Amino acid sequence: VHLVESGGDLVQPGGSLRLSCAASGFTFRVFDMSWYRQAPGKERELVAVITGLSGTTNYADSMKGRFTISRDNAKNTVYLQMNNLKPEDTAVYYCHAQHPIATFNYWGQGTQVTVSS
């Protein structure tokens, strides 16, 4: 099983980034996919989730209206479009896969997003 994030970068406040997470080794279309983030000295927090079977999305309150999660089951990839980035969005962003019924779940290695002028 592999989850490989990419797209992290240094960006100015107000800028945009699109993160990608390429998955392999499991039945991607079934799994609920999420993005989490962890800032220095803080706990890891949920950013957004998209279910596997229905594609239903949900977001943390502070990301609503700025972030969009999407998935392409043909490419086994989940995306996070981040707009109007703020310095407080600086964190390592992690991709997570969760089977909707069983306990199987997987983490990526993370990608660094830094928002600074």
C-alpha cells in the first residue's frame, strides 16, 4: 500500500495550491479519503474528507469555502485545492485512506505547505 502526497510548496498569503495524493495497493474507489494537517507543536487535525462510494464531502469549519477535496477514481488520486491561503494554514498535510466498514486505514508520508510572505 502506498499513499504519495505531492504539491506542497512555499506560497504567499492569499495564494493557492493543489495537493495530490496518489494511491496504490488497495481498492481506492471504496475507501473514504481524507486530508489531515499537522502544524508544529499542534495535534494532527482533519481538513476534509470525501467518501468512496457516494463522493460526499465534509470540511473542517475553518477550511469551508477555501478548500475543496475531490477524487479521480480512474487515477486512484485524491486532491485538495487550497485557495486564499493564510499563514495559519502552514503545516504538513497528510493523505489518509479509511475503509468505510473495516478498520483498514493508511497514511501517506506528508507534504509541507508553508504560507509566508
